[in-house]
Amino acid sequence: MITMPMPVREAAQAAPCAEPAYDAASAKSMYLAMSRGLDHQPEAASSFLARRLVQAASLPADLPADPAQLEGWSQRHVLDVGSAYQQYLARRKAGAPRQYFASKAAALHFLRAVAPTKLVDGAWLFGLLPRWQDVAFHCLIRTYLEELGDGVADKNHVAIYQALLATHGCDQWHDLSDEHFEQGAIQLALAAEADRFLPELIGYNLGYEQLPLHLLITSYELNELGIDPYYFTLHVTVDNGSNGHAHKAIASLQAMLARADDPGAFYQRVLNGYRLNELGACTTSVIASFDIDTELKRLLADKSVIGKDMHSDYCRIEGKPVSAWLASPDDIGPFLHAMERAGWIRRGEDAGASRFWGLVSGPRAEMFGVFSPYELQVLRDWIEQAPDGAAPARREPSYRARQRNLRDLAGAAQPRPTAVRGVIRHWGHAANDGAAGGQNALRAFEQKVAECGGKDAAMALLGEALAPSRHHTPVGMMATRMFAQLLDA
């Protein structure tokens, strides 16, 4: 039987958060602390979740009152999403503009803004690994292993997203506001307190794994803008309601309800966990918040902290030294207008026609390397934006078209590179995962696993390597392959 720990409100009262060295009310503080290890002040994670559940309690939940109706509810949801997506495609075919991303800069802003959530993808399920001997938890554990790509580098969701951020210079995201860390902090806290908040975890998982319309539209428009949509298209397939994560989420919930002492009370807590998905910044709110003028001023203000002291006095715009223009964030807007009046920036034209663009872009530019690829994209799209605010007319080649061109140039098809797909080598030998240092780490870890006194000890050791902060490393991926093989052995 599954017994339920004390209700959330009682848990929060009985186990108050100890005085932490960080701001306990801040999702960002919780996220950054727990990113270093889930054992960081576990009572703080419990109190954090209790507060968030109180916030979510008044939010609507569209789940059926009878859990027996969940399968039909999920199927109707998928049909509604599919119908809405076909309507979107019809509008686009008829000439409608992109719905989410007016420019490539807007898309990259989105990738950066949702990074705290994507970089802990699936983390909420980590806390269930110790229950690997209980077959009722296998669907949820399998879901976690699939989030980790079953130990294959190019299928590991976090590794994929890390590469996507790095490709476009979007990996500086730690200055995002607190609301951007809300969902990631909830996921890490659920991982740390999986036993105490099991019904809430199952409810959260149920909501997170349903296919959203925005995932389909995001994938479509990222590809149009020349950005690899693979991370998002991968979720479209693995979250399917037939045999994917959405189906597993419902099957797992039904199994837990059958074993609960009080199924009604258990399901009410599931509903509370489901509502947690509505807290903090979400895909659509992040997209709606983007304003290219505001973002450019923010980027330049950040650069001015150091850059204001790096310009000689002869660098002047309208007779005022550049260092003086950059002395205050409030002067960034006037500075941009001054460069326009002086002819350094020519709005509404190709960026190459602006002298300022020539200073920052290209290998021989005087300011080469000062701006990241993301920052350059924001600047370029801002320059090329039409006076009426319309998106740049320049058309990016789609990502898939670009890949086809690369294959044509190479003279042969080049499939997406993959890691070694063997689930496990033999216990005493690590295969080709990285340089010599990485090889040594893999051999050492394999030796530790081989020296475990039995399967229980081996699974405990492997489980530690599957933590949200470790699973995307070479050792973590090897441990994932081992864990997956031993799970049903």
C-alpha cells in the first residue's frame, strides 16, 4: 500500500525551513543552490514546495474529477492540439506571419529565457530511482531514463539543450529574473523531496508530459529561422499519448491510486501537483515579453559596465566621448539615436550598410569578440527592423535546408552524429568517451560499480550518477546505460 505523508500545509509547519545562507523565498536562489546538489538543505526544498502549492491551490485544473476518465481526457487534448496546429499551418500557408518569433533574435531570446527549466529537464523524477525494485514505479523511472537519452549523448535532453545554447551564444542566462527559475526550482525540489511529495510529483509529471500546442509551433518556427528544432521535435515524439510519456504518466497514476490508502485524498494532492505547472514564466509569457528595443538597451547597458572605460577620448559621437555616453544606462537609448543621426547606424537597411555593424561583426572587426552570437543577432535585427517596427525582410534559410546543403557539399548523406549505443560494455573496460582524463574517470567508475557487493549497491551507486547535475556528463551517461540494463535484469 502507498501511505501518504502529512498534508502539505502540516509538513510546512512541522518542518520549517532552517535559516539558509540564501534567500529562501527566491526561486532563483533555490535553483542555483540545488543545482550544486539536491542534498542542499532538504528542509528548505520541502518548505519551498509547500509555499508553491499554497500559491497554486487557487488555480484551475482541467483534469477530470474521476481519474478513470484520464485516458479520454488526454486523447481529447491531443486531438484539440492537432486541430489547432492544422489551423496554424493553414494560416501560414495563406501568408500569415510567424505567430511566435518575428525575428531570429526573438527566437534566441526565448531559448535563453527558458534555459533554467530546460537544463533540468525531467529532474523531478530523479527522486524515484531508489524505488527501482517496485514495478509500479518502472514507467516513471523509464520516463526519466528516456529524458536522459538512455545514456546516448545525442538523445540526452540536457546535453542537447546545452549544445543548442552554446551554438547561438545564449549560454549566459544566470542574470534572468526570479520567475524564469520558478519551474526549474520546482522540478529540483520535487526531486529532492520525492517521498514526502509523491502525489504532487505524479500530478506535476502528468501535466508536464501532455503535448502542448506551443511545442509544435515553436519547432516549426525555429526551423524557419535556421535554428535546430531537434530538442523540441524530440519532445513531440517521446511525449506522445499512445505509448510515450503522456501515456506512462497516466498509467503510473492509475497504479498509484490502486495502491493508495485513500485514493480520493491521493488524487486531490495529484491535482495540486498538476497546478504547479502554471507557476512562473512559461513559453507563451516569455515569447510575449520580448521587445527588441528593450533587449538591445539591456545588452548594451551590461556591456557598458566594463566598456565605458575602454574607449579613448577621440572616440566621439556628436562631440561627446563614447565613454561618457556609456557612463549611465539611462544614456543608452540617446546614444543609439545619436549614432543614427551621425550615420553610424542606418535603420531599416541591411546591417552591412551600418558603420557600427562593421566595428562589431566579422573576424577583422575592431570590436571582434565583444558581442556573443546572440547579442549580434539582437543588434542586427534591431538595425534591419523597418521604421514601422515590422520584422526584418531578410529571410533566413531553414535549418533543414541548411543541413541538406551541407550534405550536398560533402557529397554524401551525413546523419546526426551519435554516441556509442551499446547499453553497457563489460565491467572492467571503458570505451571511447572523451580524452585520456575522461577515459580514466570512466574506468574508475566502472571499477567502483564492479566492486559493489551486489545489485542493490550497484544500483544505488549508479543512481547517484544520474542526478540532475551529473547525468549529462560522460560518467553519468555510462551510468544511465548501466542502470537501464540492470533495471529489468
